[in-house]
Amino acid sequence: SAVISQKPSRDICQRGTSLTIQCQVDSQVTMMFWYRQQPGQSLTLIATANQGSEATYESGFVIDKFPISRPNLTFSTLTVSNMSPEDSSIYLCSVVLTYNEQFFGPGTRLTVL
Amino acid sequence: AQSVAQPEDQVNVAEGNPLTVKCTYSVSGNPYLFWYVQYPNRGLQFLLKYITGDNLVKGSYGFEAEFNKSQTSFHLKKPSALVSDSALYFCAVRDRTNFNKFYFGSGTKLNVKP
């Protein structure tokens, strides 16, 4: 299994500002994933982050809005830039280990005013 | 395209009764199927998976799921529900052509009443 921590656990931000979310894993993993979960809804994949290369973004998500860093095999950050109320969501990072099991962090609950 | 559907937004069951949370899938080829649970203010937790082999898969917390290829279903079941099972349940399928991608259903809120 994997233990994943995220910081901050929650934040309230003003529109137009940016927030960087950190994700730390207790083991080395090749790929890390960032999801968004809007209140009461399903998960939407934002991007896949490989160590040492540019993140791969899903349709509807762009690097300028959601820049991602992946400096090593246990850590990644997601920045939500120039925030608007529509960005209010839970942001989750995850990893997939052997045997197809995906593990999620506890999430960062973001509210944009 | 790969997708999963959870036809019920909410399932209500009395404690001690059996529960079923439904999931149907649409994939090309053999599916990799998963169930996750999300408790309030928590991240998702892996419950069980079907990759190959026995159609009845047993997972955490007494849950099991039955893979039915002819009906393209993967319903989650538990013989006797507990109040503590109340949570949001997600079915997911892994894309066999792009292993980076998991497609999640819309989620089903399970309410177990004492």
C-alpha cells in the first residue's frame, strides 16, 4: 500500500490568487495523478505527472491554469492559478502501485470567494 | 470509450439487511474494474478489484462484488449492512489502452439506518 499526505487539507482563498497543493508519498512511484472532485460529484482527472518530464493534461485542463511540478519520485505539487469560485473543489492526488491498486491522498478542500 | 455508470444516486438500507450498489460498464476488451469508498472529508479508499479469474471478488470490510460479463455489471454487495458503511461509493474502470486513466462513475451515496 501507499500512504499519501496532502497539504493544505483545506483553504479559503480570494479570487485572482493562486494556491499550491503539495502531495507526498511514502514510497517512490513513477506516476502521480491529480484529480478534481466537485461537491457531491465524481472525480475528474486533471493531469498525470511523471518525474523528470512535463505533466500530461486531460482535455479541459491547461498548464497555465494548473501548473504541476514533479521534482522527485515521492513528491508533486499542483498549483491552481488565478482562482475563481468555479475552482472550488476537492483536489486529490493519487498513485497506482502494482496490481492496479490506486491510492488516494486525503484531499485538499478549496473554497474560492 | 471506457465508461462506468452508477444508476442510483442514493441507496437506503436498514442495518443488518443485505445491500447492493449497482455498477455497469462499457469497455472494449476485458475490463479492469474497481470499487472505492469515500467517507466524509476523506480521500477515496480502495475496496476491491476485478482483473481476471473468479467472478466473485471479495474485498475489504466484508464487501464483495460480482463480475457479470453478459450483463456488463460489477455490483457491490454486502450480506449485512452496518451503520458505519454509510459513505459514498465509486465504481471505476481502468483504461486498458492507457493505463494512466481510470474512469469513475458518478458515485452512489449509501445510507444505512439503525
